[in-house]
Amino acid sequence: MNRIALSGLALTVAMAAGGAGYWAGHRGVPVPGLSEWRSGEGTRVAGEPAATGAVIYYQDPDGKPLYSAEPRRTEDGRAYRAVRASQDISFDEPTTAQAAKANGERNLLYYRNPMGLPDTSLVPKKDAMGMDYLPVYAGEDVDETVIKLSPGRIQRSGVRSERVGRQLITRPIRVPGTVQLDERRIAVVATRSDAFIQEVAAVTTGDHVAKGDRLVRIYSPEITAAGAQFLTELNAAARGVPEGGARQRLENLGVPPEIVAEIQRSRKVPLTINWSAPRDGIVLERNVVVGMKTTAGDSLFRLADLSTIWVIADVPEGDLAAIRIGAPATIRLRGRPGTVFEGKVGLIYPQVAEATRTTKIRIELANREGMLLPNMYADVEIGSGDAAPALAVLDSAVIDTGTRRIVILDRGEGRFEPREVKLGQRGDGMVAISEGIAEGDRVVVSANFLIDAESNLKAALSGLRPTETKPFEVKP
């Protein structure tokens, strides 16, 4: 009998507690320990669907936008609420009266339509698409050019901003080129009178010769006659007769000074004369054989000094403005992989090829070890850009509409402002800004197209809607 009485008493107490809890929950009366029971992992409020799946994260028990990946407690000791995979996951700021209370430092005025329509409300509500109305607080920025995003949307969209600073911007221009001879280091061996080839030195095309080396021995009737006249004048000068123009005639015929001095010393005119190399270089052409006759001006040998060489590159017309005299250049030979030469732009040719719309530039190089040979192909990389640091942002920060260039300024606290800018030099993934922003500003470099889309939508809706009227309460 005692057992039956005790069981009935326990059942009566449980029913009373349950009824009291139901009444307190519907009347908003706080019950000590109830919030801790509601926020515990694996429990739920009556009437709510059961949560399933793994715990995704933990949220502040009051609904504040505070989250944790691990179990955590508030400063007053309450446990964070476990949010499972089946539950609605949202990182947006709460728009309920509870969230407004959490922002006690601001006075909540009303709620506005999330799509910018002229519809406001004094209480939280949703539009036809189920989107929450946005709260408007006293003193909030009402600038139409500023876009306001919640921290949740910023986090989900991947918005990232960086501070604007000054830096050097370089853009390498890669063009093809060919190795050419230095025009100032080419020499042609020729006679200034008709002559016969008596002997040719044992040099062939490709051989290296030094200045003064004998290349060919010739017989020239005109040079011989001038030598005889010069000898006659020398003998007459010994008798006091003034010297005539025979010496000058020999010099005009290109006779080497040492031959003229030998005639003056020995008082004899040589029948043949040795013709020597006028400079050091490589034999590019050999056009003589023994016994042949040459006329005045014929090229006997063609020599070139390869110690210094040119690389001629073809630069497209569109890149020409970015290249300056003295710009650094890197040359890589296609026939010698791994071989790199460093030089500078020495000349920009004053002509654009009509067929290719390119301009030639010249780079002068020291031909170490003779590796650079005429007509070799080369890959040329020319550094371009201003010598002084410029205000620059990442390429991704600029939205180019075709007629306008826009960056999104991060003004902090979820506020963003589109700003039109003027662009300068591009390179290294950066672009110079000549007008529109200042050093130290923060610009959005990631997900800025999403902010720009919202800005355009806001501008379009503001042009269509009438002036927004704020709601008011009717006093009893």
C-alpha cells in the first residue's frame, strides 16, 4: 500500500511540474535551469523537429552571432547550443528583437525590405521570398553609395580586402629576336685600282685574323706607276726641286704607309704589294683566288669583329609605349638552352613595319666565348615599367566595365563603397592607380563582383522606388 501511495505522489508531482513548465514557457516566465536544459547537446524544445546528424558547430545560447567549433560556455557559465547537420545553418546577424537587444548601444528604429522596396515594418517580418527584413538603427549611415553587408554574408562570400600602398610595377615583354652583327665592326678589304692577285693567304671563311695580318699579294700597274713617280720626285728633291703630289697619289690609292716608307728608304718601287687586314675579326667572305683580276672597289674579303654583337627584337606596336632606352633585357638562345645574356635596350628604331605592325629595338651584348653567332634565334624578355614606385592594387581589385574602372573601398564594419579610378601601368599581377584612391585605403580584392552586383541592384531599385516612408506607431 505504501508503494502505491508513493508512486501516486511522484506522478502527481511530475504532472504539476510539467504543467508549470508549459505555462511558464508560453507566458515567457523564466524558469531557473530551463535555459541550460534547452541548450544542452542532444535535447530539444517541445514542438521543434528532432535534430539529426553530427554536430557542426556551437552557437551562443542567446542567438548572438558567436560561434565555436568546440563546446564552449558563456562568461556567466551557460553552455553554447549544439547545432547539428540537419538544422538551419546561418551566419547572418539575427534580425529579431533579441538581436536588437544584444546591440543595446544602438536604438532600433524599424525594419526595411531586403530588396529595397518601399516597405517597412516596426516588427521583424519576412518578404514574399522568405527573406528577413533588415533592421535600421538610429545614426546608421544612409549614404546611397555605401553597401552594408552582414558579417555572415561577408564570411560566406569570401570577401577579402588589402591596404593600398606604393610599389614598383614591372611587366616583362617577351618577343622574338635575332642575333645580328654590329654594323660598326664590319670591314671590307678592297683595292682602289685594278689589280692582279699574285698570292692569297691561307685563310678561309670563318678563320680569325688580326689587324695587320697579310691577306693577299697584288700587282697593280697604277700603283706601280705612282710609285715610280714618287721615286722620281724623291731624287729631284735631293737636287733642291720641290716635291710634287706623288706621295699623296699613293695614299689616295690606299697604299699602306709602311710601303710608302719602304720606297722612300730603299729608293726602289716593289712590283707587288701585300694587302693586310684592317682590323681584328672573323672572315665572313673570301672572294679571291690566285691569278684573278679585280677592279677598283671589288670586295676581296669581308671581316667582322664579333666581340660585341647586336640582338634585334620585334616589339608589337601596342607594347612600344612601355619600353624605354636603358630598360633591362634578358636574352635566351634557342640553340643553347640554359644560356642567358643580360643587356639593355640601346635603340628603338623610328619606324613601324607596315606588314607586321612591329618596331625593332636593339640590344648590345658582349659576346662572351663567341657563343652568339649572326642570325641565331633568341627569346628576348624586356623589363618595362616606371622607375618610381606607384600607388598600386591587385588586378583582381579592379572591375572594368568597358567604360569605367571601379574598385570597392572597405570602410569597415561591413560597409563598402564603389569608387571610380583611373588606371596606369600593369605588371606582376598589379595595376597602378593614378586617381580615385589614396595610400592607406583598403580595397576589396576578392568577391568584389558580388558587392558590385549588389551596388548596381541598390542603385536600380533606388531609382524606381518612391521616397521611403518610415513607419510610425499610433498612440492610444
